[in-house]
Amino acid sequence: MSRSLFILIIFVITLQGCASSREVFLADGTKGHNINCSGSGMNYSNCLEKAGEICGTRGYHLLNQQGDIVPFSQAIREFGANTQSASIGYLTSSGSIVTRNLFIKCK
């Protein structure tokens, strides 16, 4: 059961479907947008496409661009299916999580 859950979590993290955005207030009190296009299946062009959808023909100003590659390593202890069996194993996984954010302001 825990192995299936672990695989599902990794799958969701890796293949986030599309860029998401949320409205934020900037330092000058105006509204802007934080666009997130994190994950290994995406890139900054997904963020730029989302910015175009949000602002349309007005265009936008790119205020900030942030990104990081965060390595991780994880070990999950697995118990045997048979309660009388003393077999215990570990499932290990390593990789990285890619984060990308754009901060924009529509013109």
C-alpha cells in the first residue's frame, strides 16, 4: 500500500498538468500575478503562455523570475504482507523537484 502511495505522489509532483496562477498585491499596492510552472514536465514557456492568457492583448511586465532545483532522497520502510513473516525492506528513491515562478503585472 505505501509503495503505491509513494509512486502516486511522485507521479503527481513530476507531471503537474498546467501552469497555475494566483493574484497577489505588489509593493506599490497594485495587483499582480504569481505564475507557477513547476515540475519536470514544464518549462518557463508554460509560465509565459499563462501570462499571455491572464493579460491578453494588453501585455504584461515581467517583474521577477525565480527557479530552483531541489534534490531529495527518501527511504520508506515496508512491512511484509504476512504478519507472521519478519521480512522488512526499504524502498529508496532520489531525484529532484524543479520549481519555477514568474511575477507579472498586466499593462
